[in-house]
Amino acid sequence: MNKPTYLARAVHLGVITGAMLPAAGIAVAQEQLDDVERIQVTGSRIQRQDMETASPVTVIDASTIKAEGYTSVDQVLQSQPSMAGAAVGSTTNNGADGVAQVDLRGMGANRTLVLLNGRRMVNSGSGADSAVDLNTIPVAMIQRIEVLKDGASAVYGSDAIAGVVNIITKTDFEGFQLDVNGDMTEEGDGENLEISALYGVSTDKANYTAGFSYTDRKEVMQADRDWVPPGASSFVPGGSLGGYVPSEDGWKQRDFGYDYTDDSYLQTPSTKYSLFANTTQMVKDDLNFTADVLYTRRESKQQMAPQPADVMLDVCGEPGVEPARCISLTDQMLAAGMGADDTGRINYRRRMVEAGPRVYEQETDTLRLSVGFSGYANINQGMDWDLSYTYGRNRADTWVYNSINAVKMEESIYANQGAWFSGKPIDIVRLIDDISYLETNDGGNDQHILAGVIGGDLFEVDAGMVSFALGAEYRYESGFYNPDPVIVAGEGTAAQQDPTDGDYDVVSLYQEVALPVTDTLSAEFALRYDEYNTFGGATTWKVGLTWEPSDELMFRSVVATGFRAPNVSELYGGNTGSYDYLIDPWGNAQDAQILVNYTSDEDLQAEESDSFTLGLVYSPAFADGLSFTVDYWSFQIDNAIARMDVQAGLDACYQGNASACETFSITPDGNLENLTSPLTNVGYQDTSGIDFNAHYRFEAVGLEWVINNDLTYLLEFEQDGIDYTGSIGGMFGGYAEVKNNFALTVRHDDFALLYSARYIGSMDEINTGEKIDSITYHNLSGTYYINEMVSATLGVRNLADEKPPMVPYGNDAGTVPEVYETIGRTYFGGLSVRF
């Protein structure tokens, strides 16, 4: 083997520094005697001559992202048929703190590993987060996204149970490029502006690329869409006491609700600033230096209806009640049937409209720096080596405006019963300002990774070269989250929450071998050992086979084991309250949202998984440019870290299951005051399906045509005894049996046109069994190349203005916004200038 030239190493630089970490998937050239390019693809660290490996990989390039009008990574990924569940994003108004995530196969965001140029991204969000906030990665810096749809723990370590999303950034760029993109709904709201600039310069031994991105997304209100049903909350202005409200004739049972849609966002506003840069430099022959840095600041906001305040008040005259700290039930109240419960208290609920809507604000700063040295050693057949260090830091400050202090509210009610029980607005200056406060929280995540790898060809057998990669890695992760002291003390009307603070580290050793068995059969073997200071060791392996009986046909298969280590929030999160959408079988709950206490456990063990894929790639010789792929996939997770299904626990307890009542802290008569959802290792997940792709590129009538179709057919998704296949629900999202993306692109020298259609099959609502109809979103766009320097793009998403299906017990706006498009027909456009 000849030693690589500088040109080959220069191409190699942007990727090989990440070889110890997951492979970046960027083309890596190395001059061979036969001049065949060697490639490093996502799913393997071994450089090889054939891009087709045993693992299925979907590639989404920058031109596709631009043509679809996407301005955020979560939009790009969640539109893929292989995604399911309910990954949070721009339309998640309740509980996401502005975070955007990806959920491959619907197996959970924390089971999909996200990489940047083949190296791990730091978990990010509000603090002690379990997954990567995709908002930290600007679309402007993306060259392509590679989605590995295969279990990959043996190659990448923890979190890659469902697969890997590897985001490849633009490198080796020369010149200056300015892009301005934007979109707006047909209703004239939800404006989105993106401005980005990219500059790159090269010398004979280096390249320097730097960029800037600014995005600004405006809100859409729920009440501004006529399909959103009015809310009917039991928390009403003026308040209710024991379910009764004041009337002209005394007190009567509440027979109306509060419409909270006027104050709630359908699309949440966000502003992001990103700076990114990378360099590749030749220090000397056989020694190269690479570095990349990314900084993103996110300022985001969510808004919900005014605080629903819920307090229990002592009733005067009841046993053990302090005479000076209680409320007196009037004759009218008693005549209406109002009275204390068996604890001597009565429930008071009030929508605190006088304080104003709840406004959640976040300011997050995420920094990611990676540096490395790589080189070539003339050992044996020749070997590449790499040493790298990656640092990630995320910090967040969050606020909740117009929060209510429950303790102060109780004291105010005891002292001002006439004002609170009149049913009229409360004097803001005299009372509301005394009980409202600004909730202030902070949190963060830190990551340090030191890695080294060496790889190359070992020896030659009759069928070809045997190649390998051997490496080691040290990784340290920490996270913290500090809720407001009022929330920690349980004195707010919002759910109580404990602080989170913890860390762990892991030392990993791995090896990978690629073995050509015959001229048509190749094998891949990977073995990895990870030693955690929290639970101990985990060994994973992978075996992959590819068989090419002809130039037209290839069969591929991978059998692998995997694991996921418990993260900081799962180990050290303490107790956290959550208002979940549930059905109370006793009928005691006044709302669909019921308070559940989430618990964590420092003794959690790692999840374990098995995965299997079997597929074929067919490129018929009679039709140049035509190809088909079919892949069967299956994942089984045991010892899964999961919260036991609360709804199932409620139903079992109601039916007399004493064990369920004890597990979920429910009394046999349906008292849900201590309802608990424990985090345990007793869960499991079984899912399987079929992916199909058809791709045809051809020329006709002087135009280039590209037809692409991606289909995912879900055979099974079962978790903890419940079959979610073909179902949808507000707490877990959607698992449609059929999801399909179709795209037709027509290109000419001066223009490109794209039509795409995204289909989501019908589903059954998990609680009621009601059928939710299928839906298809049509999109159309065109790009005109004005000259070599300037191009313009115009398009429309959701061309038919499809309204999202109504979902009983949906999590917001009467539907599930994480599954369906909710803001309506959207027009987008962009201008790109390069010189």
C-alpha cells in the first residue's frame, strides 16, 4: 500500500479525528494502488471501499432540507417515516421548556444517539437532560444528516439502542455565502426568519470555515385556529368551593368550564443565535490537526392559561382545626349541600386570571468544542490513528411568570373570605400581588470525552483485505437542575419538584473487524466493553453480513446487542410532580389532568437490548438509476428503565388489584392525592416493522427526474404489557402502522421543482378505541438559479391546508401536536447568494 498523499489526507481530515468516536460518515479518501476511494460511513469506524454496509442508513442532504423549507433539525427528522412516538418540538407548549428532540422508532428520545460529525453532542435543555436539544444545531451548518436505523451500542456505546442520528456539517468551504429564509402561515402568523452566513478560506495546507446563524420564530395562538375546540377546565375565574360556585340565589354546582385556548400557544416563539467554525490543518507530513466549535444561545417562550390554583382549606368547627385559621361555611353554603370531607377540609379551585397567563421563558447557552490530532503510521499495511478531546457545556436559566404561592394563597383566603368567595375578580393590588411570584430555576449539563483509535488493514486473504479498528474512550457526564425554592418546598400551586445533581463516568474499550469471506460474502464484527462507576460493566457485540450474488442484488443482515445506561435525571432526579392526562375510573377527578408524583432511583441498572435487521438492495441492470431496498427490523429491550403505566395502574386498582393500588399509592376508594409513578427496571419494549425504499433517477424530455418513496410498516410495538400498534394517545404520541413519504424532483440547469407527500395512517385512540382517520400532507416548492451566484426558493407546506384530526384525551388543542401538523398551510421562501 502506498502512503496517502497530502490531498487524500486533507479530504480525510474533517472526519478521521472522530474515528475513535462514531464514524462521521463524510467521505474519506486514501490513495490506494488501485486508486479506489476508501469511505468511512455511519455505523462503522473502519474505512472501506464500498458505501453499502450491513446496516441500513438514510441520508438527508442540504438541498433536500432547503427544498422542503425546513429551518430546524427536528422538523427534518420528525417528518421521516421511521420516526414515531411524540418527540417534543416547536408545537409542544406544555412541559418541554422549548426543547426539540428526535424519537427514532418511537422508542424514546433517550434511546436515539445524536452525533455531530461522528462525535457525541452534550445533552441539553433546562438541566440534567436525558437527550440532545436539536435546537443547538443550526440548519445552516448542515451538509447532510445520516440516520442509522439499527441498534449500534457495540459501535457507539450507550443510548444507541434504537439507532443513531449523525449530523455532518459543512467543511472545506471556500468563499462567502449568505442565506435568508423565511415562512409564514396563510393566517398571517407564525412567521419564521432565518439568516445565515458562511465563510471559508483555504491555503495549501489548511482550510478555515466559519459561520453564523440567526433564527426567529413567532407564536401561533390556539384560539386563532377555528378547528381548536374550546377548553372546559374545572378551574374557573371567580373560583369554586367544593365544586360549587356562587349564584344569585346562593351557591350551585359548577356547570361551566374555562376556555384556556385564548391564552395558549399552538406554536411557541423562539430566537436562536449560533456561531460555528472548523479548521483542518496539516502540521507536517503524517500529522494533521482538526478543531470545530459550536455555540448556540436559545431564547424561547411558552404561554398557557393563568395558573389553576388548587388548595385544601380547613373548615371551622371540624376536629383539630385551628379556629383562627379556617373558613366558615355560611348557611347558603350548607343549604346547597357543601361540607368538609373526612379530613375536615374542603377543596377550593380558582383560575387566577387576575395574575395573568403563565409565561415560561428560557435562556440556554450550549457550547461544544472538539479538537484532535490524526496521522498515518507506516506499520504493517499502513494504519491511521487519531486522538481527540470533546467538551460540551449547557447552561439554562428558566422563569415562570405569574406563579402562585399556595401557602400565601391559603393565608389570604382565611383572612379575606368575602373577597375570595364572592365570585368576582379579586383586587389585584391588595391581594394578588401578595400571593404571586416569579418562579426562577437554573440547570446545566457537562460532558468531557477523551478518545483514541487506530485502524487499518491487517492482512490479505483470498477474498481481500481484513481491516480493523481498535480504540478506547473516557467519558464524563454531569447534570444539575435547581427548581425555585417555593417549588422545592411544595408551597406553589404548580407541582412540587426536588433538585437534581449528579454525575457518572465510563471507560470504554472496543474493536471492530471487517472480513471478506468470499468474493461475494463479507462479514463485520464489533465488540465493546463499557465500565460505569454507577452500575458496573456492560459488554455488547454486533455481527453483520453482506452477500452480493450479483452486481444487481445484495442481501444484508445485522444481529446485535445493546444497552442504555441510566442518565443523571433517572439516577438522581428526586421526586417530580407531573399533571398527566388520565381517566379516573372512580370519577372523583374533576379534570383529565391529574397530578402524578414521578420518582427516580439511584440503584437503577442498565437497559439491555437485542436487535435484528434483514434486508436486500436491488438495482436492476435493465433500468439504470433504479433501486429498491427492503429491510425487516426488530428490537427487544429488557430490564428497561420505565415508568409503570399509570392508567393501567388506575384501572387495575379500580378492579380490585391490591398490588396495583400499593404500587401507585392509590387508596381502594380512589383517593389520588398520593398518585405515584415509580421509575424501575421492570419495563420492556418489543417492536418490529418493515422499511421499504424505491428510488429512480432518470432523464426524459430534457429534464432530470428523481422519484423517491420511503415507507415504514409497523408490525408491532408493545411496551410493558400494552400493545400500542396502530394507536395514538396524548401521553405517548402516535404509532401508525403505515407512514409513507413520496417525493418527485424535476431538475434543469436553471431550476428545480419538488412535490412531496407525507402520509400518516389511521390509528385508534388508546383509551376510547375511537378511530382517528389517516392524513396526507402535500408540499410543493421550486428553486430558480438566477446565475452561478444567486438562487431563490419558493414553496408551500401543507398545500391542502389539512386540519389535524381530533384526538380524545389528546395532550393539547384537542389533538397531539407532536404527531400532526397544526399551524396550517405555510408559505416559505429563501434567497441564497454565494461568491
